[in-house]
Amino acid sequence: MPRSKTFEHVFDEKTLFNIHKLESGGYIGKLLGPVGTGKESYIFYSTDPNGREVAVKVHRHDINAFKRIPTYLRLRGTRSSGFIKRINDWTRYEFAFQSRAFSMGIKTPEPYRVYENLIVMQFIGGDCVSAPQAIRDTDFDINAWYDEIIGSIVTMGKKGLIHGDLSPYNILNYQGKPYIIDFSQAVKLTSLTKGYLLRDIRNINAWFEKLGKSTITDEKDLLGEIDQTL
Ligand SMILES: Nc1ncnc2c1ncn2[C@@H]1O[C@H](COP(=O)(O)OP(=O)(O)O)[C@@H](O)[C@H]1O
Ligand SMILES: [Mg+2]
């Protein structure tokens, strides 16, 4: 199936090959336009063979990502070397952490498949349009959202998982509910990574204070609830 020329130039040969593998394996249809670009990734819209909308996250084979990810991979306990392998490992970890969060009942796109530097997941939005980031669309119930997001941090934390980059940029407002995306910086909770958990809590507390929420749970209480030993 011919792919739109407009997308070809953004991908390197290896990534094009990987996309072709997913297409020819029948896991995704044609990539239908970018829905988002981050520092180290592109998100595309596509459909699976059942016509279900999917998002395809493509981790770029990019030198900046290559430099930045060793810290995360070390915290995750792997020491892969080599450009492509490192980015593949990084992608696999993101998929694994997001899958764990999803299985805990956290509202996050359901991850369907990981292949090399690509993740196929549930599309959060409709008719080719992503749900807006919560930083841009604050039309939601502040108290319910706070409880839901803090509840997610606590649920994940108790199971030893930290999102690591939680902010209104990585939360989509979909059908009035907060969907947590982007587990690319997720790590396991240890004494070494406790600071990341604290940062997530502080980001969320500061954001809701700015939104005008009057009762914010103290970060120390939350840390204590997650793990008495922290
Ligand atoms: N599952 C998804 N469904 C719909 N849109 C998505 C999905 N995942 C990501 N996006 C869009 O792509 C953007 C970047 O995704 P993100 O995972 O945060 O990438 P990065 O790691 O580059 O920050 C998001 O802000 C959102 O607009
Ligand atoms: Mg992001």
C-alpha cells in the first residue's frame, strides 16, 4: 500500500522498514497523518484491521534522545549499548510500564503492540483528532480530576511504578476524564528514584493550586501513603 509521500521524509530507513513490518503484518493500516510531535517522538493516527482507531508512537532515531536516555535505562536496570538497540529498549520499557499501569486500571491508552521503536496503542480522541492536552482544555471537574490523578499516582506508587513526567502536557482531556499518556520516562520506585515521584506529586499539586483547588493533599502524606519507608 503506498504511503503518503509527506510522511516519508521524517523517517529514517530503519523506521520506514519497521512501519512496513507492522503494516504488512496486518497490525496497522496506512499511517494517516501526524497527530502530535514531541521532543523525541512523532505520534501518528492509523486504524487496525478491525477499523479501530489506533495511535502509533514512533521514537525517532535521534542523537538527542540517544544522549538523554542512558540515565533512564540505567535507572531501569539495563545497560544496552548502540544507537538502535538503546532506542528499542527505551520503547520497550515505555510499552511495559504503560501496560502495567493499564492493567492496574489507570486511565491510559491501552497499549496494543511494541515493535522496535514503535508503539501501537488505543487512540484517545475521535475522527482523526486527538483529545486536547489538559493544559489547553481545563473544562473539567477540578475536584474529581484531582482525586483521579492523585489516586493514579498512589495506585502506581504502591505497586512500585512512577510515571516520571506527569504534568498537564501528558494528560489528555477525553470525554471529561483525565487520560495519562507518555510513559517514556517511567521508572520503578526505589530509594534512588524517589525524587521523580516527588516531582510528579509537586507538578500535579502546583497545577491544581493554580487552577484554584482549595484542598491539596500534602506531599509528605502522599509519600507516606505510598511507601512508609520513603
Ligand atoms: N494514544 C494517543 N491518542 C491520541 N493522541 C495521542 C496519543 N498519544 C499521544 N498523542 C498525542 O501526541 C502528543 C505527544 O505524545 P507523547 O506521548 O506525550 O510524546 P512525547 O514523548 O514526545 O512527549 C500528545 O500530546 C497527544 O497530542
Ligand atoms: Mg509528552
